[in-house]
Amino acid sequence: MPVRHLLVLLPGILGSSLRRDGRVAWGLSADMRTAVRDPDLLAAGYDALCDPGFDDGIRPDGLMAVPVPYLSRVLGPYGALRRELRARFELDDLNYLEFPYDWRRPVAVNSARLAAAIRPRLTALAERVDGPRVVIVAHSMGGLVATHYLRHHDHDGDCHRVITAGTPFRGSVKALDYLVNGPKFGPARLRRLAGTFREVPGVYDLLPMYRTVADRRAGAAGEARRPAEIVDGLDLDAARVRASRAFLADLNSPHERSGLVRPLVGYGQRTLQQATLRGGGRLKCSKDADLLPAEYSARDGDGTVPVVSAWPGARDGVVVGYGNDGHNGLVDGAVSAERIALMLTDVLDDLNDEDPALAPGGAPFPPAHDPGVPRAGRRLCLDVDDLYPAETAVRIAGRAAGHAPETKLWARVSGAPAPVACEIAEDGSFRFDLGAVEPGVHTLSVSDAPDGPAAIGDVIEVA
């Protein structure tokens, strides 16, 4: 399909490689292991990173195109989406821009840099076609950068649409867990990285702005509270946490251009939903939702971003699409990559005043659901661990809704000679026994026929 407008692709947090003086500070090389062991390589100080004029020599170098060890279920990779876009659209150096960014910086700093990158490219494209517009596809944190650009830097109204996938518009409990407890790399909790992340403004921008933390320091828990309301017990800088909430409150406030955002929301996966705060600043995050307010009707997500956070707070005119995929699968899974391409086709057809795009088989692209209405029909949920030990049998549990008991499902792992079958139990649960899987990162797809199309996808990592 010819493209006469500027298509921009933004990755999520950690999804851009970073270099300093030609050396990889964050990326796919031996130096990445050094960055994990010695996080001070990326440290610069919170206040310095908030200063748009600060320069410590770190430069974004490109998008992560292949899986990142121990982070394969959190970020990208973006190879599958790149291939899908290039297969469907005629893209070149003028009408296609990949925008890696320094994810340590605040979203507001990166959105200003996005505007500076778009401006000359759009000017050059205007010499080839009349009136080119901007269409952005953004994953995870990239959706916050794109939405902030749309609201605060697109003064000439060049941006026609922002398509987001797995964007935490109202924050993520996983970011709170990283800041307080440190991230998990496989089975290990790297608490030293928590100290480094506390100096990274980009992580604060992902803190949940809604009620997620139950205070049990004095015994019985009351209502769940916002992190900004309970920051005294979290061992975090109060001003930074409150600034994060103010930033997201602005990004989710009613705006005349809110309807230009098209979120793709991952659902059906067990996702960190809430946290319990106990004495001594001990914070335990969980995938349960019993402490959350009743109005948070959706109690799952994409494994990283809860459904309740993955659509903007200002919903007027916002059309929401759903994908039964994990956070990674929203951009790396074949089903969701095709869905994004169809959404993009629809947007470009709208710009060209052509007929709306049709999904395969001639059926109109499925209408979006009202975010406040629980989704009905068949869906699958996989409970995939971040890492599986090598030489140990891999077992994947899950639940099925809308499927009859004893219905068979098939799981296929990339590189495996044949799919593995299991049956859905009376209570809707199922479990695949995949046996020993070769070390590495593998795609996992589940279907309701041995050779049928994938109904849900994820990745498993064995090491």
C-alpha cells in the first residue's frame, strides 16, 4: 500500500539501545551484562536527566529488534512489527521514522525531541507530496511520549492519529515494584537496580496514578490508596512521586485531541494489580485484585499493564481495541502485529478518503469495545513465568472463558517438531506439559486446532 504520510514507530521503556562514545551502555552485547551488573553506567542523577540541556554523552542508537535476555516478556522486540509494516506498506527513508529515545529521561523531554525529529522529516516529505500528515504507532511507554507530543508539541495539527499498544496511560504496578524492590532478571531480584531506577525520571512517569496500595502498617487494611498518598511509607522521594501523578493527571485530562488516540489493550493475562504496604517499607505486589475499588471492573491485563490503565482517562471519542495477548505479544505476536497493521490501514484509508480497511475474509475490522463494559465471548489466559530453568520440564498453566469443558487446545513452541495438546477442565483451567525446551527465547502460540491460527501468543525464555 502506498504511504504519502509520515509513519513513526516508537518503542517502550528499555526498548531503545543506548551508546556512549561508541560503547553500548544498554543493548544487545556483552556490555549489556555489564550495565546490569554495574548500573552506574546509566546513572546521571534525577535532576540532571530532567534538564533538557544536560548531556552525559548517552545517545539512543536504535530499536531492540530481537529478544533481550531476561527481559523478553517486558519489552519488544520490534522485529515482527517492523516486518509486518514493511510487508503491507511502501516505506522509505522519507515516509518512515523509527524514533529510539533515551528512556531514562522524562516523557516530556522525549516528546519535545520527538517533535524536533518529526519536523524536518515532514518538511522533506512535503516536497514529494502535498499536505503529509503524521501517524504514530507506539508501544508501552512510547505511547505516553506520543500522546504528550500530540497534546503539547503538535501546534500545527500535523498528527492525524496515535495508535498505542500496551501503553500504561495511568501507570503500572510493575513500575512501583521496580522502584521499591528492584526488577527481577529471571529468578533473581536485583535490589541494587532499585536505587538506580530511583534516579531515572522515566520510571517515575510510569507509577500508577490510581488506587493500588493497601496500607497495612497498622494492621487491618483500609481502602487502596494512590502511591502519591502513601509515599511516606514507600521509601521514595515524595516530590518525585507527586510530580509523576501530576504528569499523568495532565496526560489523562480532557483534551480537544483526546479522540485521536487509538489504544490497543492487552487482556486476559495475569498482571500485577495491587500492592500491600507493611511496616519497614516492605511492599508486596500481587496479581490479585481483592483490595481494589469495585469500579475497577477489569482485573487482568497484558502481563505488564493492567487493563484499567491501558486506555486514556479522557475517553471522549476514543475507540479502544482489545488483543488477547501479552505485553510483548502486542507488538511481537503475529495476530497483534496484523491487528496493528489493519488499524493503520484503516487510518491511512481515512486520510486518503478511501473505503475503510477490511480484515481478512472481507469482514469489517472488529468494532472496539466500550472500556467500561466487560468483554464477553471466548478468551484465553496464559500464566507464563519470566524464566524457566534449563533441563527442567516447562509447564504452562492457563484459564479459558467461553470454551466448553474437554475442548482441546494446542500449544506450539518455535523450533519444536509438533504441537502439544491438552484439554480444558471443568473449571476452565488447562495446563500444557511442554517437556524440556532448548535454552533461549521461544515464541509460544496456542490455538484450538493442531494447525489452526494462533488465538493467543507469548514468549517463553529458558536459561
